[in-house]
Amino acid sequence: MVEISVIIPAYNAIDYLDEAINSIINQSFRDLEIICVDDGSTDNTLEVLQSYASKDNRIQVYHQENQGPGGAINTGLSKAKGKYIYVMDADDILDLNALDDLYNIMEEKDLDFVIFKAINYDEGTGKYYEHDYFTMPKLQKCVGDSVFDWRDIGDNIFYICVTSWSKLYKHELIKENNIQMPSNVIYEDNIFFWQILFNSSKIYFYDKFLYTRRVHSSSIIHSRNERSVDTIKITDLIIQTFIDYGYFEEFKDFLYNRKVSAVHSRYKLINEEFKEFFFTEMKKDFEKIRGHEKYDEFYSNLYTCNKTIFNNVIESETHVEYDLREELSNLNSEYNDLKMEVNSLKKKNKKLDEKVMDLNKFNKSLLSSKSWKFTKPFRSFKNFLRKLK
């Protein structure tokens, strides 16, 4: 049995595959099997993977009809024999000592999984930058250098990056609980993460950057085309996962609000030509919620901003109308903020006026005092001497 199974789902990844594969092949940790799954690529991805396999006997290559990254990862999981599982995106880069470090941590602390940080690389600008989602400062502040049980950190579970490539997992935990990715959707690692988390009790946050996440035109496309509507399905699956594991009531406030805010945030990113399609699906979903027996509970738990989003979607007939309603809501919000600021400034101004009045009274009383009149000749003499200098 090998110690680590690395699973690399690949779809039309020809432009970045060499760098990704080499970051695994050249790991300082050598006891690996590298399972590459070509998910129906239409470029030369499969041929490149087969070429690598012919030179390194640790590499296995599988080909399948396109099922999305979740389906490809599931294929990899079905073939994996390692004690630990690592999932790598085919367009990113793993630090060459990463698996060595993570393996030692897993062994030393007997963990269910270990989490680590990623840095972003913008291919267009050539710049590296951090993002809180991938550096997880709130989690780090909460757990520090301790092994933790997710049940002990409350809402901080929602500040853990869900991506599968930012973790090394105990394979036994995945197998025993039959944990898999949903197929044929994007954002699939959300469900995988929550299933892993709910079956874990020993977790560790490794406060190191071990992964470079590449941001390029192809990666942006998925977040801005019609496929981004999968956000609706994924948010529903997340809620269902919480229900299935019995944790929904504890976190329903956060889940209800994230349901609305996540879908809306994705809508805001989408390219103009797909907006009407996304809006139509979003409205169908919100109307389904409005007709649900738990609608009152859902709506009462929404924050004011999310109630406004929900109402605007329901009341709009087209995405153009919705955008106008949202713009009006934003202007009203800005107006109310300015109004509050003006009221605050008025209160401060009133206090300053009161201080000026008090100072004037004090000054008047001082000038009319006996001591001020008595010392007037001395002040005059002092001013005379100052002029002589």
C-alpha cells in the first residue's frame, strides 16, 4: 500500500498540465500513486497524461466521458489505495515539500484531515495576492496551533475554505462513510467538504502557504457563464447535508442567509448575456421557497439586506427590472447611511456649541474677576519689557 494517493482530475488542461504534474512528480515525499483522470477532454490532455505515465510508474491514467470534476474525482477515489488522499487541480501548483510536511503532521497528530493556505496567482498581471477565503485568518485566530474538533468552534466552520486541494485527508474516513463528490455540477467540493467535516473530530490548521492557485481566463469563465447557476443547486445540497447529519437547526440562521447571499453574489458576477437565464432560475428557486411550509421560518431568519434581495427577486419580472430595483435599494441604503451620518454630525456640532458657550462664560467670568483686574498692571509691565527685547 502506498502512503498518499494524489488524484488529478483534468479537463482541457493542456496549457497548465505540465506545471501541475511536475509539482507532484517532484515532491520530496516519494511514496505516492498519482491517479490522473481525463474527464472527456477535447484537446491533447489525455495524450500528455499518457506520456507522463510512460515515464513514471507511479502514474495511472483513466479516461471517461465528461462528468465534471466531481465525477472525475470519484473515479480517482474508486482507484485509490493510499493511506491518505490528496486532490490536485490540473492548472495549479503544489509546493514541492507540501506532501512531506502534511504527511508528517497527519502521522504525528493522528488527524482526520489537515488544512493549509493557498496564494493566488493572477496570470493576466503576473502578480501574487492573498485572499481571506484561502488564508482563513478567522479560523487561524480561533484554533491557533491546536488540534480541534469542528463541534468546538461554532460558526467558525463557515470560515474554512471548502476546496479539496487545500487539505490532506485520511482515506479510511472517506471510505468508511462512503463520501463522494456530486457529478455534473461545479462548486462540487462544497458537499465533499461538509461530509468530511461532519465525520471528523481531529483537524489541524497548518499556517503555511503550500499551494498556488492560478487565476486565468478559463477559470473565470465558469464563474461568469450559465454554468454558475449550479450555485442554486449547491446551496440546496449544502442545506440538505446539514439536515441529513442533524446539524441544520443549530446553523439554520447562517444557512438561510448564505442561501440568498451566495446566489445573489454569483448573479452579480455573471456576464450580461447570461443574466436573464440566471435571474429566471433564481426567481424559480425563490418562489419555490415562498411556497414551502417553512417559508415563514426562512424569511424571519433573513438579515434585512437579504430580505431586500429576496423581495426584489420575487417582485421583478425580468433581470433588468431586478437590477433597477436593486439599484434603488442601494440608493435608499446609501441615503439612510448619509442621513444617520448627518444626524451624528448634528449631535457632535451641538456638543461643540455647548463647549463654546461654556468657554465663553468662563472667559467672561475670568475677565470680570478681581484677580484679573488686580494683575492688569503687572501684565502691562510684562508686555512693555517684551517690546524692549
